[in-house]
Amino acid sequence: MDIKEINSYGKEMVECLKLKTSPVAVKLIPAGEEIPEGIKKVGETMRHCQMIDRVRRNGEEFYSLGEDQMCKGGAASMGLGTMPAKVASGEFYYKGLKHFSTSSASRRTVEMAPTLPPNSMEAVLYSPLEKASFAPDVVVLICNPKQIMLLTQAIMYKIGGRLEVSFAGKQSICSDGVVQAYRDGKIGITVGCSGSRAYTEIADEEMIIGIPVELLSDVISGLEKICLN
């Protein structure tokens, strides 16, 4: 799959789904590997969800290191550093946000979230899919439920069956949207989390889907058929 083909897929997604913002190409650079030349470093410290939201709206392409990621829990889930102790133990969500009845319930939720090994990644690249200069690992779309429905139908078009997804309303755009698709090679659909909805312009009526790049051509093929109906 070459870059021009990937870019054309981005354009087709925008046209078929009538997206108001771009699908976002995300690539994880493993520790020790070089960051591609010509891609600028993000100019400020932000959360991963903010970077996704910025790229889908503004059409920027950039990379970020662990030091550029403001949310250390989200960064750690993507292999950029280690999980903060208060997040890993469940204390942050239990005592801080008061989202759980017990610390054990909070801890179990964190432990079950998709994560990559600590310090396994060097950087994350972000770009609108329709003009990305690199081949992504995952494509993230933030869109409304009807558009998620059409994508689901496109995914099912070739082999049918049912789409099984897993989410918890925690670490949504990092763990559920990127890591789950990257690590497991499966579609991830999620509803956002308190952080991503507080610090971005994601609308109340929007959801998130992460698509492994290996499945992208089949998704586009199905989407073309679905859009013709």
C-alpha cells in the first residue's frame, strides 16, 4: 500500500461519509528507530487526544515524543514512558475523579486497558490521512453514530459476522482508539473519556473508531459499495 493509495483512501472516506473533519493517520515509531525526515515536531505540550483533534480539524502533520505528551497515562499506554503510579494503582480514577466505588474496581479497569510495553516507542506521527507523507499503523476517525454505522457495515461487507469491541470510557483515544487497533489488529470503537471530552472540541454526539491499516483497503472497498446504496 503506497502513500498515494493511502491518501486516496482518506479522500474517499471524507467523500463517502461526508465527514466534516479528516481521518487521522497515526504511526508509532519503535524505540531506536529514526523519525522520518521532513516531519516537524509538535510545537507545544498537549495530550494525545488534543493532537488527534487538532490534526483532524487543522490538517497539520507532526510528530511528538513522550516529553510532548501532557497526559502521561495516555502516553504510557502507547509505550511512551511508564504508567504513573497513581494511574496504575487505580488511585487517580478512584480518589481523584471518584469514578469507581472501590480502588480495586479502578485498578482492574486500568489493568485491562490495552497498553504497549513501557518505553517501547520513540515517537508518534500524526497527519490527516488524505495528505499523510507516511504509511500509518492506525487510522482514527471521530464522527457521529451514523458514520460509525456506515463504517461498521463497510467492515462487515466482505465477511459478515459481528463486530466485537471493548471500551471503558477511560483512556479512549489512546488505549481504545490507537493501541487496541495497533496491538491486536482489530477495529476499536469507543465513546471518549472524561479527559478527551474536556480538553478537545469533540462534540457530545461524536464517537471514535480506530482502524488498523491492514484492514483499511477492505473497509474502503466495503464503504464504496455501501455508499452507492
